[in-house]
Amino acid sequence: MLELYNEGLRAYKEWRWDDGAGLFKKALEFDSEDGPSALYLQRCNEFGESPPAEDWDGIFTMRTK
């Protein structure tokens, strides 16, 4: 599971949203309650629909409370 998470995180940082989402989904198959994988899966899905600005530095800014 840790390998899948790390590969997913690498894909996320490289803006490969679909790849990242797939890897985080696989990680969640091992542990459906893994919070970090679930969070990054959600972020990959959001960025896949609405990518960040070109100068994005990897920091996620919450839009709602």
C-alpha cells in the first residue's frame, strides 16, 4: 500500500491527475480508511476537472471551510 501511495504522490506532484487517482484508489483497496490516500484522491479528481494555475507550487489552498 505504501508503494502505491508514494507513486500516487509522485504522480500528483507531476500533475498526472488520472494516474495519481488510480494509484490512490488502489491504495484504498488495501485500507479503505486511509485518510491521506482518500484526501489525495479527492484532490486529483478536483485538479483533473479544474487544474491549478501554471505557477502552482504544490500547496493546496482550501476554498471552503
